[in-house]
Amino acid sequence: MTLSAGLKNWHWRSKNTKSWAQTWFEQHLVGLESEGVKIESIREITGDSDIGMRKSKLVTIYDLNIVCRWISVPGGPDEDEVSGTLTALEVCHDMSEEEYTFESTLDQSEEDSKRADKLHTIAKTKLADLCRPQFQQFPKSMIDVHGKDLLQAAEDEDAKSKGQPAAPAPKLTTAAAAAKPATSSKSINTAVVTLQEDLRIQAVELFELLTDPTKVPQWTRNVAQIEPVVGAPVSLFGGNIVGKVLAVDKPERFVQTWRAPTWPDDHYGELEIKLQQGSDTTNLSLRLTGCPVGKEDETKHNLEGFYMRSLKAIGLGTML
């Protein structure tokens, strides 16, 4: 399908594929069998699954937890059935085959059963290994099934809107605390959280993606209140992250106060975002000072997920 010039912009379009994902995994995981153990059913799938498009490129965005029920394959009339669960803890769009981790349990305690222990081991190793290539096939199938519909919808939307002025970005009203963060009166021990990533985008364009309120929703999938002006209020990810702008040095540096909802009341950290232009990529560096001690792992996980993975999901990371 040839895309019109109007589609080759930063506009983000997406389609929820969660229901389809449930059916797909039931079709591709149920029945997998290894050495007397097979997956009987999908017990539960939680998380998100979407397909999106940016600059005429289709990308898959998903983060799923998949719980399967496994059972023993009868080897004789006198053998009792052994069963349990096999859980893929995290199945994400940016994971390689060897990065998936699994947990396996027995439905009943059979401490003295060597057969049950053997089957349990097979389930969490060899049966899990059969799931890995299926997980890698999932994004390709999603694009094959849903890609054409999404591209066609984009073409139709582009044709209808041609010649019409762009709609203004929606405005978000935030609490006064977001615009004027207070300093906690309590003494809190803090730590520093850092991470960085090379992204396939020019530094100028990445700076706009991070600070332009009309472009930030492309990767946060939420209305954003932010602008590269010192003193401007910041509200991101549905109001879960709030603060205000402290410093702007376009397109190399952006600093804001930063507070997560799980942090102590009125306590703000300081997030420094640095962009370093390379030959064909831009290094994005995040340095968050003032993170409460005990919240470092949670905060780093959130920065990795909300910022880095979300940006890579719209086509700035590894190729799909």
C-alpha cells in the first residue's frame, strides 16, 4: 500500500489487539508438548497489546503476563494425572527469545513423587523453550493481521482531513501542586537513578517529542501538559508524573522537578534529560536525583518502561 505524503508525519495511530492476542496465544501455545507434558489451556493473560503507526511505519506495542495450565500426557491406565501452571512473567515487544523468564508450579503437593518432580522440571524448561519461538512470531502475526486495516484507516483519515487546519492540542488542568511543587519538610534519604539509550532519531526531533505537548502523547498515549519554558508546569502519563520546568537548553538538555504518586507527600526529585547527537543515533540520558531510598528499583523500572520502551515502541529502537 502506498502512503500519501500527509501520512508521513509524527502523528500516532493505534489499535487495541488484546482480544485478538488472547485467541492467538490459545491457538499457538495450547497443544505444545514435550516429553510427556503438554499445555492444556491458557488460564489467564493480563497486560496490554496494541499495534500502532508512526511515520508510515507499523510497530507492535505489548507487555503481557501469560499463565498456561500444563498436564501430563497419560503413559498408562494406572498413571495419575500431574498438572500445574507455566507462567511467562513478561512477554514484551522489545524482548529477544532468550530474555523470557518463566515460573512453573504443581497444582498438588507430590513431594514423594519422582514422576511429578520430573514432569515439573520438563514443564519449566523444555515446555517453556517451546513457547519462546511462538512469542517471537507474535508481533509478525499482529502486523500481518491488523496492519492493513490500520494503514487503510490512516489513509481514509488523511484524505478526509486534507486541507483542514490541525486541531489544537487538548489542554489539561492540573492541581496547583503540579505547577508549584513544594519541598518536603521531612528529612528523606535519597538516591540517584540513571539510565541511557541510543535512539534512531535526530536530537532536534527527539527534543520536540519530549517537550512539545502535541507530540508527547504519541509515545505516552496520554494528554500531556508540558512546554520547554522555565517555570512551566508538567503533567505526564495521566497526571501520574508532575513537576515544573527548571532549565531548557534546546536541543541538548531539559530539567524538571519530578514526582511519582508512590513517593512521600510533597517530595520532588529532579530529572535531567540530556541528548547527545551521534552519527546516526541520539543518546538519551536520564538522571533522576532525589529518589527516595527504597524506591530506586521501582523508579528505574518506571523510567525504563514509560520513557525508553515507549519511545522505542514508536519506531525509535530496534527494528521489528
